Amino acid sequence: MSLQPLDVFRVPLTGVRLVEASAGTGKTWNICGLYLRLLLEEGLDVDNVLVVTFTNAATAELKERIRGRLAEVLQVMQGRGPQSGDPFAHDLLRALDQRGIERAASAQRIESAIRQFDEASIFTIHGFAKRALDDAPLAAAVPLRQDLLEDDSELRQEAANDFWRRDIASGNTPAAVVRWMALQGDSPARLAELLRRHSGKPTAHVLWPESLDGAPVPDASVYAAAFGRARDLWLAERGEVIRCVAGSMESLSAVSYSEASLEQAVLQWDTVFASADPLGRPASGGKGLEKLKLLTAGSYRAKAKAKKSCLQHAFFDAAQEVLDEWQALQPALALGRLQVLRRFVETVPAELRERKRRRRLVAFDDMLANLDQRLRDPQGGDALAQALHERFPAALIDEFQDTDPLQFSVFDRVYGGRGRLFLVGDPKQAIYSFRNADLHTYLAAARGTDEQYSLAENQRSTGPLIDAMNALFGANPRAFMLDGLGYEPVRLGAKPRPVFEDRTGEQRAALHLWQLPAAEPKTKGEAQRLATQASAAEIARLLAAGQAGEATLQGRPIEARDIAVLVRSHREGSEMRAALAALGVGSVELAQASVFGTPDAEEIERLLAAVLEPAREGLLRAALATELLGLDASDLEAVTADEVRVSEFAQLFRGWRRLWVEQGVGPMLREVAASQSLAGRMLARGDGERRLTNFRHLSEALHEAAGAHPGPEALLRWLRRQRSEGRGESAQVRLESDRNLVQIVTIHKSKGLEYPVVFCPYLWNGRLLGGPARQPLGREYHDDGGRFVIDYRELEDPELAQVKSRMDLEAAAERLRLLYVALTRAVHRCYMVVGPYLMNKSASESHCNPLNWLAAGAGLAPLEWRQRKHEPQAIVHAWSALAANHPPAIRLEPLPETAGTPVALPRLAPESIEALAPPARIPWGWQLASYSSLAQGARVTDEAPAADHDARADDTTPMRATARDVEPGDILHFERGARAGETMHAVFERIEFGDTSTWPKRIEEAVRARPPAAMDAGVAATMLSRMARDVMATPLPGGIVLSGVRRRLVELEFALTASSLSASKLQAVLREHGYPAIAIGQPVLRGYLRGFIDLVFEHQGRMHVLDWKSSHLGWAPADYGPEPLARHMREAGYHLQYLLYTVAVHRWLRARKAGYDYERHFGGVLYLFVRGVRPGWVLEDGTPAGVFHDRPPKALVDALDAVLDGKEAA
């Protein structure tokens, strides 16, 4: 495509014309020139000239710039114009004079335009669509009244939910396909995302497998039968199979068979057979499948050096059959799943439109789709196009590189072959494919325009930097990889630039390249650390030089606000911000990311979920782990290990819930912030302003959304949807401060901005954000004709390789455009890091990355560059040659590896800082305390502290037996940790001990309420059911069998009055009665000790206290014997816990039961370590494994009772 220079004041105003405006070439200046010419030469009014751009911010800026130009030209015509040196007004008037247009008439038209400018037709693309439909509703055949729906995600989810119920959960889809979809992670939420994806690409060409229509219904019966036979053999003869293989190790290939690989294979088969459901945990592939194969006939016999009788074991053939049948079944299941997805994609978008129509709702994208549909309507499309052309006889489309097929279709229908249409944009800056922008649409449209122009003068950067960019992007004739997209060199424009001087003696170029070590490449992480460190050090150097008067900008010291660091992600930005802070340099982060995608949004979601359901300990603990509550690691450890302290926080959260319900989410969040000293804590951090700004932004968004989503549950659902897809401009993170700070900006956010000095520390990172690996469901690419494709086919090589190559090439090409945007933001100087690095001990990712393509890819095809192996020295030489051939514009030197020197920057004047009032001091008095706050982590005075007692036992307990010795499905294979404990507790809270008929439903509810961290729900329920049966059936001390217990209290809450609890007296009482002393957290407590007891039950007229423990102490009965249990109880400080429980029950019975006597009515304490409690595990002394039992002497209980009341123990 041949481009001619644009002379904005002489270019013809008729026809369809393309203007390619490279970065910094004055695009808005030229749009203003075209706009004023249309008013003054063509006699159009401001409401007849359509100007379209793509964001609200850009629209507002364009309006102000055009309004300002109108005023400037009028002032010049009246002889009172500013002497700015900008030739705009004089050049325009000179051109008008040459055309014979009278100045007096022009002045009247400009005055009229200024008066009427509020009616100017300057819109976003969606704003134009809305105006077009509003102005001609009859011609467009749309309802006269429609409510604008800013966010239609709730309706999308509703449509997806209905489809799931109707088509999947109702039985219309084969059960095997439903199970397969569940294994693939399909859900109503994923379907809603799929709907968003297809709704955003309405013109996409969707490819499905040709065999989809005739695909038979998957029959899983053969596989299920094979699974059942193999599972029966495994459960019956697992030990024999293991012994057979272990005894044959010498005759098997040592490469494939070792003790470690055998153990992994056993664990894999245990996992497969943990559930009786054949589709519950199949071997879907990867390393797990390879381990499974070790115990199959094909692998075992093929790798045997000699025949042995045990090689004939029936399990090996059965296992082989399972894997063979599974491999045969998978393609049918995959096709069945695609049939469901195709039905969804082909029917639900229309259903969604109908829902909106019935409710008279319209979303932003709907407006454009509706307009396009009406324009294509054979009955009224031509009339609507004519009406729009008459209404807007001229149009200027800004940022046209961000268009898509639908948008261009609208403009083509209105202006194609007639009128005045200018398409202005820069395809080299097309970086918004994630917003559905389609560069191929731009390229196709460009070929169909009457004339193509370019803006060839750079009005932003200095001459040396322009020379450097011309050299870099001109080094490779196919710099941007795609056909039809080239680089046109630009020259220095006439606009004056401020003078930048660096008189420190340091050799720095306009484009300053830092070379990563090439002889011994660093790992990717180390390279990132060095790049961050070098950039921060150089920024600190520049600022110190500015303070010394050695680095100046137009005579003044260079300041932090003059410097920008461009990053791709929040993670990179956070790393740079921390490095700058370490050197005393403040920074502020600007990102185009949604505030709903920040960690702060996740923390608020966790907070709200816990406020909504404070009784769910899992949610509560998750909220306590957020930085909103301010608990440090030790605080969190102490709280989460103690149910009593957790219950105290639950009470606090209940109060916040009442405030939410009564006054709203805004007041509630303000109370959270005030009560938890959020502002003070956050502002003490390096990123405090950012975090606090996000919190306030999210609080405001929630407050506003509460009107449309009344009720806490609805608002929390809204927040979760926003976190998954919130993309609106109002959701973009806000600037936290306008102080003099270094700007850390994402490259996407930086587009359109400029900075005197720019650092690009991370462009060397060759990891692509798109590409085949990022698109697991449906591959997206453009075909040979430039048509966008979503490809759901199951392809094989070579076609699969070709499709993946297309995807990789498009991702690499977009990265190059992102590089161009980043490197063209600088006015005076740009720093960039280049060179090799290692990823998984390989440098291939760094060698073929798009940045190196610019310097070293000339002469190669783009795909050849991406796929071939490059010599490191050749790439290093290419960068060296580029710098050597273009001095002084480009300089290359090794990346500095020394830390920078902290810089003392000017601080705010004291009078500009608002003092914070000190918090009111709460006098020491009555308190609400807990076991852990009393026991300071419940640690024995002569023992080291225990962290999470379950986790500690899992990590440190010696294990005589191994996992291999325990059959699959056993609770010992259940995952470990706090989440597992919550799940087990939830089971015992819900089940009826003696009525197993209700267990399946109750256990399913428990797993759903408190799901394990990483287990399949069906497998977990099966294992928990077996555990519960074992625990209920095990004879306990005193002849207790829990299945026979009828009278019981679950989660009994208590509050022990502690009038004046002395720590020293408590310790003395414990020692006197032979119990370990406890380190007490405070000398005296006045108030209440509060907590919950898992279970209090009656047996034979006596009350018993029971506590469930989920700790994994080992794999054999002996690991749950008296000594291990006593040691664990002592290390965790549980004895103080159950003594307090005993006193609480003692006081309760004394107050409620006539004739109460401790010896007759209290039966004792049971701590059940439920993984080891089962009827068959009986120890040598005849006691059951996993059971700790104690009945504290009455003298001790009375003494503790007295000490709690502040009295002397008897």
C-alpha cells in the first residue's frame, strides 16, 4: 500500500480516505484541521459532522481540542490570537484565502459553531449507534424506549444457567457427556464466558468438526465394565499386585521401574479407584497416565527382562483394558461435549437478545449490532443508510485501527461510494485485540479506500530519538510481521521541544540499550531482577543529578513526574515500585486493568462473603487472612488454630452484617476501614496509596451497584461477576495521587501519552500473552482472507501445526505493535533492556522473541524466525551492529549489576500534611477473651511453639507405614490441612449419628459448604462417608458407641465468667495437679472466656465433652496410640482447652441440673483423631486407636473454677 504525505489543508474532502498517523505525528492536530475545513469549506454545522472515537475519555478530549481550535482561529481572525508559534490557524486561513472563502463569513460560521458546540456530533462508537437509533427509531424498527444496560453480564449468566438446567442437568445430555464436561471444568459460569466471547465476535467464522452432526451417543458401558473389573481386583489384591512388581524389580527396566515410580503408580491407581464412579477420576493424560501404564500388561511385559509367573497377574490385563477403553471412549465424549457447546453457541445468543427485547433493555454492544442489523435489512436498510448519510454527510473516524468488522460494516453502508469519510489511525498501534479490535478489518478497509495518506513529521520526540526509532524499526523490512503493515520513516517536525540536558558526564544515548549477560545467560527471574535494579538505580541517579542541577528540562531540575516506567502487567509494576521505594523514590501506578482484577477486589470479596455468612469458618478464616484486617502471620496463626478466637471474630462480622443490612454496604465498609485502622496501616506501606485508592474505588462501585442489586447476596454475586469480566471504563483503576512521582504505566494505558524520559525494562521478555497455549477451548486466528475464525475442530498435524503457527504469528505480531507503542512514548530518552535469558535452562524463548526480530530477523520469514533455533552470538552481534551503525542516537552497554544509591528527594512541607487525630485509648477493663488469647498460642512453657497443629503433625510425625500400605478410599488418603479439617467437622455437624439413610444428602451438603482444597467432591464424599461409619461404629472408653447416642448438643457456645483470672495462679493449679503449665498472654484477665465445644452428649446419665481432630499422624494404628496422641495433645496445648471446656460444662450442669454431682454426672473428655478411629484398629492394651480420653479430677475442676473467679484454689 503506497502512502502519500497528508497536507491537511489541501487534501480533497470528498470520498473515502485513509490517514495513517504514526506515533507522535499530530493526529489530533490534523483531525481538527479536517473538522474546521468541513465547517468552513463545505458549510456543514457542528451537528452534521460526525466524529467517532472509541472511549469516553478520548471523546471528551477530542471535544475540548476541537472547541479550543475553533476559539483560536476566531481570535486570530479578530487580530487577537495567541503568539504560540503553532501555525494551525495561519495555515488554515491561508488555505481558505487561496480558495476564495471570505474571512468574514468564516468568522460568522465559527462563532455559530462555538455557540452550538454542545450539540456537536462527537461520540464514542456506541454513542453514535445509540444516537442513530434514537433519531430514526421508526426507520430502524426499534422500540421507542429502551433502558441502557451498562453491564449485561447478569443476563448472560441467567441465559447460561437456563441452558445448563434445560439442556445439561435435565437429562437431555447423556450422563457420560455431563460427567466429561464436569471433568473439563465446564459450568454455567464458563458458558456465560463463552457467550461473552461469541457475542463480542458476532461476525466470526466458527468451525466445528465435520463429524459432529453424525456423531453417535457416547456409550460408556464397555469402559465402565472394564473399570469395575479392574477396581474389584485392585481392592481385593492390591497388596499382591504391589508385592509382585516389587519382587520383579531386578528383571524390569531400571529406566522405567524404580521404588519411586512404583509408589507413584500405586498412588495414581489409588486415586483412579478411590470412587466407584468410572468417570469420577479417569486417567486423562499427561504424566499421570504414564505412571498408570507402569502397572498394565503392555508396559509391564514389554519392559520385563525375563518372564516370571507373577507377570500373569489378572490385574495387569484388567488395567490395560481400562486404559484402552478409556482412550477409545474419550473422542466420543469430546464430540458429545462439542455438540452441547455448539447448541449453546448457536441458540443462546438469540435467546439473550430476546430477553433484552422483552425487558426493553439494550447493552452497548447491542446498539451497534442492532444498527448493523437494521442497515442490512432488505426492507428498510437502504432508507436508514440514506437517512444517516443526510444527517451526517461527513465523518471522521479516529483510532480506526481499533475497529472491528461490525463497526466498519456500519460506516461502509452509510458512506461507501458516497459522502466524505476519513479513517484515521495507526495500524502499528493496534494493541486491543482483547477488546475485540480486529487489525485485519483495518487492513482490508485500507485497501478499499480512494486514497491513502501518512503523517510523516514527528511532533513529539527529539531528532536523535526519531533517528533511533527509524533505525530500529527500519532494520527489518517486515518489522511488524504481517502483510500490508510496514514502517514508514518519520522526520523531525517543526514543533519546539523543551531542552533536556544531562551534564553528569555519564554517556547516555537517546535510545540507550542495556545488554543482558550473553556469555552466561541469567535465568528469567534473575534477568528481571537485574533489569528492575538497573532501571531503579538509573532513575535515582537522574533525580539526584536533577537536585544537583546537572540534569535539567528546559532549565529546571528533572523531576520524578518527568519519568515513566512502562510495564506489561501489575506484577512487573509492583516489582519496579518496590525497587524504587528501596532507593527512596516515590512512584504511582497507572494501569488500564480493571479495579475488579486487583488483589484488593479479591480481598473485599472474601470480606463480604464472610460478613454474609460469619458462621462458616472457612469463609471467616479466608477473610481474616486479608490485609483488610491487619493480622500478621503470627496473629493469623494463633487465631486460626483456636476455634474460640475464630468465634470472637465471627461475632464482629455479625455486627458488620447487621450494619450492611440496616444501612448499606457503603457505611459497613467505612466502619470496617475505621475500626481496623485501614488508612493508617495502608499509608505506612510503599503501595499504601494505591491500595487505599482501590479500596475506596471498590467501595463506591459497590455502593452504586447496591441500588440495582438489592440485598447482600445479590450484591456479592454482582461483585463476583465483575471480578470475572469487569471491563468498563469506570472499572479502570484510578490514579492514587497527583504528587511528584515516577509514573509506572502499563503499555496499554500509555498509548496516546508522552513522557520526557521512558524506561522499558521488560521488553526482552519473550513470553507471549496470546498464542495456542492460551486458548484451551476453541482456537482463534485469521484465515488467509483475513476472516476471524474460532476453530473448535480436533485437528492433527500438519493442519494443527499450521493453525498453531498462525496463532503464534498473530500473538508475536501484536507484541511487536506493543513494543512500538512503548518505545514511541519518549520525548528525549528511552532506556531498553535486550539480550538472552534462560527459561527452564533453555534460551530459545529469548532468542526468537519479537524484540530480537527487529534487530536480527531481516532476511527471514516471520514463521521461520519463530520456529528456528538462533545462535545467541548472532543476536548479540545484531544489537551491537545496530548501535555501532547509529551513533550517537543509539548506545549499547552491559546491563549494570550494581544496586543504586538512595536519593533524598524533597518531601512535602509540614504545613501541607494533615495531622491524624490519635485514636481514643480504651481503658483496661472487662474483655471478651478466648482460649488462644489466654494461652498465647497454647504453648507449653518448656516446648517450642506449634504452628498449625494439624499441619505440624503431618510434617513431623515419623511414619512406620506408608501410603502404599493403605487401600484407596481410606480417609488416610484424604487431603490434609485446615480446609480438610473444616470439611470433616462439617460432616459431623450435619449427620444424624444413628440414621445412615440421611447421610448421603448431609455429607454432600457438608462437602458443598466446606469443600476440600483439591479433591473431587464425589471422591471426597465417598471417603468421608466411610470415615463417619467407622467413627460411629468404634467402641469408645466407657462402652460408648456414638451411633447409639441420642441426646447431644453440637457446637455448644459458652462464655466463662473470669472475674480476675491470674496467670500465675492458673499455672500453679495446673502444675499442682500434674498438667503442663501454659505461657499466659497477659497477667490478669477480667471479663469472659468464650468458645465453642464440638459436641456435648449424654451417655448413661453422664455428660461427655468430645472434640473432633483431623490431624494426620501416620498410616498405621500405632501412630494413633497413647504416646503419639499424648505428645500431640501436649505440643498443641489441647489440655488447657479441654479443661476450660470441662469447667464450662461443670458450671452449666451445676446451674441447670438439680442434685448435680461432678463424680456422678460428668463422664469425661474425648478427643477423637478421626483418621485413626475405626473398629478394626485396636491397640495392644485393647483400647481403640485415635482416641484420647481424660476425666479431670474434681479437685482440679474446682480449683480452676475458683481461679477463674479470682479466688484462691481450695
